Amino acid sequence: MTEPAVVLDHVAVRFQANGSAIHAVGDVTISVADNEFLALIGPSGCGKTTLLKLVSGLVQPSGGAVTVYGGTAAQARRKRLCGLVFQEPALLPWRTVEANVRLVAEIIGRRANVQELVELVGLSGFERAFPHELSGGMQQRVGLCRALAFDPPILLMDEPFAALDLLTRETLSAELLRIWETRRKTVLFVTHSIPEAVLLADRVVVLTQRPSRIVDVVAVDLPRPRSAEVEESPAFAALVRRVKDLLRTTQDRAVR
């Protein structure tokens, strides 16, 4: 068997905020295969982003262990094994598209094939445009480009399409699938959209309210490559209902 890309082994996260103890992550164990597309879904504030930060080495676990390609998350961070894509692309307004794409590669001292990346995400012709000249969807494409610029084997994506309108969101979801199928990276994808999670992922991890624990892991056995037609199938609808029912169960428990 090949080595997993990421292993979270009974991880827990506790921290202090405004004088109060916060238990963000309760007890989470999951193994992510190399090149797997894993979606994380759960109630707001349940610790989904914290799990991404654990893998990236930005947060240390209070208990348990995080392994990235056999090493620690801190080692993975030093080796630049993870690329981060956030809800807001946070582009530098005084830099053009191509300059923003080069940014991370410049910081870590690597070369980036900017033209290839710009073409990959469908931004050809906008290389010299500034962020204020781009739509929200185009800015998010630049953010994805920047994360890919140093060719990390893992992409950590924190609700990257949440702020976009429905049509733009659907377009970028299709683009992300195309890029993932081309580049074959390991993706951990946080979302609040159940259809988005089912469309994109190999597995959907459903989390409880904070402190987060795994309710269930839903295998998405839909054929790839996936297109808009897949969303109209009975199998897709059944998976969406299953994830929705699991989320409702977590909310019902929280109310009780």
C-alpha cells in the first residue's frame, strides 16, 4: 500500500480566547490517501478551518498527532508541501496578475511558470491586469494560481468559492475538478455546500458541532470525470440527502 498523504490520529485542539478556554477539535482520526479529494463539512464554527491549519503546521494539536507524508506538519511546512487557498484571495492590489502569481514562489526562492498557470486557470490575456480590474471569480482563480505556483502536492482549500454567486461558483467548481484531474494533487476542501462537496470529493467527512468529531465519512462512488449531468442523477441526489441527514443529526444532538 502507498503511504497516506495526511493522517490525523486522535487530534484535539484547545486554546484560550478572551480569557475563556475553547475546545475547537474534540477527537478526530482520518487518513487521506495520496491524490484523494476529501471534503470537510459541518456546522459553522465546528473546527473545519482548524483541521486545515493542523495539516499546514499553523496550529499545533493539544493531543494526538498529525502526519504529512510520513513526517510532522512542521516538517511539511518547511518543505512547502501544502498550498493554501482561502475564501478571500488577499491579492496585493499594486501587483498585476502575473506578479501576484509569482509572489509565494519569490518568497521561498523558487521559479514559477506563470504563463502555464495562467492558462491552466483560464486567465490568459489578463496577465497584466490589476486585482481591481478583475471579477471576484477571476481573483479567486489568481489565488488558486498562486497556491499552485510552487507545485505543492497538497492543496488546503478553505471555502474558496463561498463569496461567489451561484453560476461563478459552479464554473469554478468545474475548473477545480479539471485542474485536479490534470495535476492529481491531494485536496482537503472545506465547504458549507453539500452539493459542492458531493460533486467534487472522493469522500465527504461530516463533522459535529464544536468540539468537532467525525459523525461519518461518506464515500462518493460517482464516476469521474464529473460534469453538470452528474448532479441530475438519482445517485447524486441520494448522496446529498445522506450528507444532509447526517448534518441534521448533529444539529439535533446539539439542541438536546
